[in-house]
Amino acid sequence: MSKVPNRLFVRLSQYARHLTEQSHLPSENRQEHSHLSDFLLNFSVGHRILLGFLTAAILTTLAMGITTLQHAQFLEKQANFYQNLIPAGSLLARGSNILTLTNIEVHGALNDAQTKLSQETLDQDIQIAQELTRHYQDILDSYKKHYMLNQQPEQVALLLEASHEHQVTQQVALVGSAIRTWQLYKEYQSQMFNDILHGSLLEAQRLERLQCEPIHADALSALHGLMQFHEQLTSSIRDTTNVQERDQLIMTISCAFVACIGIIVAGLMISSTFVRRLRQLRSVTQAVEQGKLDTRLPVVGHDEITELAASVNAMLETMVADAMAHEQQRQLAEFKDQFIMNVSHELRTPLTQVYGFLELLFDYHGQLDEMTVLNFLRRAKCGCQELIHLVNSILDATLASSDATAPQPEEIAVAALARQVIDQFDPLSANNHQIQLTIPDTISVVADEQYFRQILRNLISNGCKYTPKYTKITLEAELSFPPAHDIKARPQVCITVRDTGPGIPPDEISQLFHRFVRLKRDVSSSVRGTGLGLYVCKQLVEAMKGKIWVESTGIEGEGCRFCFTLPATNATVHAYTTAETSMGTCSDLTNVAVT
């Protein structure tokens, strides 16, 4: 089929070519397309254009919104940072004042003790100094609890942006120094007050001069260092602001670029819903012109081009159906011719044999002795039997194809039925071959007896027909279990008919079980056959829920193995498992040679 003589497809091809040439579209056909393009096909053309503008507006708004949101978040973080610095600075300033007052009160208590004022006045001075000490301790604790940078991830992130992350560890070191010097000052202060209360004024004066004064200066210096650190944080925030403004500018440019790319992509996606489908339409029409009727257009969406694609596909389906009907008619005619040729060939030989011997008996009536007459009649009878066998084979094939009779399953002993089939076999064929039966008596199957007989008869007949004289034909059977994962399957009995004939070429095995199929070497040989025996076997085996196959290398002398399976009976499975449990192997095989 070189071209399709269809005017509609010619016009359709010309129309598609005209559209694509106007749009300057390339001729290659892209089979793959995105899901987004397919989704767009659900909209009309006007809605798709509106969707393109809407997408552009959304992308632009989204880009602006992202930059604005990031800027607002940064401003919020910056404001929180400043709000955190103000109370921290106030707290540290108050701590500096308290630390100075504490030192003044300590000196006042020591002077009151030297002037020998009343014990009440001295106790009051010491109590005031201790109260100031507690206040300063609370200030340090509050600062460490609420104003440490390592406890504020957002503030650390801001410092990282300006590359000032070292200030986090710097603050930890400064706070640690302030706490250590203050702890030492508290210890010496407490010891000095204890000396004053016990009257050791000289020791208290020496302790105040040598320890309390220097350590107080160190504590005050550590506190001032922490206050200066907070002033540096303000400068760091300004650096962070500069970095953020630079990043904001880069982000704005990037978002604008991404928005432009998105708009371009959206435009290409919308336009591709037209361009791609026009290319597909042109490609399909060109393929149809070349006789490739298996090409189809994808039907996606609900627009006008979708309706056109559906109509084209429907037309192609009609054309394919017509072509298939034509091909079936051709194959049917060819099959009919082959059937008539095979049957006429098979009928001619036995009819000629019967006619020839009957004509001899008629022409030489009264001139032949009794033995010659009996020989002629026997040969005529063999010819009639061949005709009957041919007619029965054709009827069996017809019944097997039409499922005219359903199988009647029953439990059948395989070995016993095989012996019966062999005993009823043609004595001439049986005498020319050694038919060996190697089947355990305990094996039985669930099958239709007539079907089973017919299968064995056909397979043994083929073995006798195609195997050289005086060679061995073996019948075997064994129990096979399904895979462990297939819990629904039941055990099967595999029955094998093995010969030592010429074998079957591997390239012809796949066609062996079809109707009226014979091997190429047998068509021109003296071996007669209809090509129906194995087809009948396959239909009967499958009707009994079994499988049939053949194994052969095609090498002369190695023969072939025809195997088929039938469901095993429960008694067979039980006997097998009992024998395996008690003895390890099954030893009740019977070897019967029928010659």
C-alpha cells in the first residue's frame, strides 16, 4: 500500500502544509510535549492569550513582592536589633553606676570603722554595700540571660551578612571577664567586711588597699569594655545595612530577569500549543500519504484543533479497519486454498489406493487366487481407514476450535491409560518401533478420558510416523510442583513423549501447533499428514487447563520431546510426599516395553 487514494487526506495535508509554511515552522515532528502544554489545550484560544498576559502580570507582581518582603523582613530584624541594644546599654550604664557606688560604700564602711562610730551605723553601711552588690549581680545575670548574641539567631545572621561574626565570641569573652572579676571582688569584699566586724581594722585596710581596689578597677574596666562593645554593634548594624542594600539590588535585578524568562517561557508554552500540533498534523498527513496508517494524532484538550485531531484519528481507524478486513479476506482466501490443497493431497493417495485395488478385483474377477484377493481387500481397507482418519482429524480440529463439547474431568491413572492406547495402536506401527512406558503407577491426573486418549494417540502416531523404524519411543511422567510464591496453583503432572527422530528445526517450533502447519521438509516428502494433529492436541490440553510444548535442537538423531501438563490428583500428591518422607526417593516406577 504505497499511497492512500483519499481526497480528504490530500486536502488535509495541503491545508496543514499551508498553515505551517505561513508560520515558518520546521518540518520535524516532536512527539514529546510537556504536561503544562497539554493542560493549556483545555482552554480556548482567547482564554489562552488572556492567560498569557495574566501569567506575565503574576510573575512581575511575584518578583516585586519577593523583594519587598525580603526588605521588610530585614527592616524588622534591624529594628529588633536596635530595640535590643537600647535596654542592654541602659542596663550596663546602671551597672557601672552601681559598681562605683558599691566601692564608695565599702570605703565609707571602712572609714566609719576607723572613726569608731556606733555599731548600728557600721552595720547600716555594710548592709547598703551588700545590697548594691546584689543589684550588680542581678544586672550581670540579666544581661547574660537576655542580651547574649549567641542566644539570638536573627542577630547572628545579621552579623554574618556583614562578616562580623567574630563579635559573637568577643561578647562571650567580655561577659566572662566581667563575671570573673566581679566574683573575685565579691569574695574580697566579703572577707574585708568580716575583718571589720571582728575588729581587725589593719587587716581590713590592707585587704582593701591590696586586693579590693585593684580588682574593683578590673571589674569596672571589664564593664566599660562591654559597653564599648555595644557601641561597636551599632556600627556593625550599619555595615549590615549596606550589605543588605547591595544584596537587595542584586535580588531585584535577579527577580526581574527571572520574571522576564518566565514571561518568555509562558509565551512559548502558549504558542507551542498551536505550533506543535500543526507540526503533528502535517507529520501525520505526510505519513498517511506514504501509506503508514498506524500513525495517530494525540487528542488532548477541548479546542477546535482537538476536534480536528479526533476526526482524523477516527478516519484513520476506519481506514485501518477496512485494510484489516481486506487483509483478513486475503488470508482467508489463502487459508482456504491451502486447506483445499492439503486435503486434496491427503485424499488423493488413499482414494487412488482404494480405487486401484477395487479396479484390479473387478477387472480380474475369477482369475485371482484367494490370498491375492484378501491382500487387495486388506490394502483397500487400509486406504479407507486412512480416509476415515483424515475426516476424523478435520472434525476433531473443528470441534476443538468451537468448544462444541466441554471436557468431563475425572481421575485417570496415567500408566493404565497409556497401556490401553498402546495396545489399541496400529500393530504395523507398533511392531516397527519399540514403545517404552516409564510412568509410575501412582501418578494420576484430573482429565477428560477421551481427550487424554486423543492426545496420547496423536503424539505417539507422530512419533511412529516421523521416527526411523526400529527406534525407541519413550513415554514418561513426573510430578511437578508450582513455585512457592504461587499459592493458588496446584501440582501438575508433566507427561513426555520422546523419540530419536530427525527433530524439529528451532525456527519452525513456534508455528508447530497451528492449524494445517507442516514442516517444510515434510511437505515434499512421502510422509502424509494434514497438519491438524498437534493443533488438536493443543486445544484439548488447554481445555483441561494444561500446557503443551515441544523441545528439540533440530539435530538429526537427537529427536524431540513433546511435553504437556495436566492437573495432578490429591492422591498422587499424597503418595509422592509420603514416599519422599519415608524413603527419600520414589522407587515404584514400572518399565514396560511394548514391542
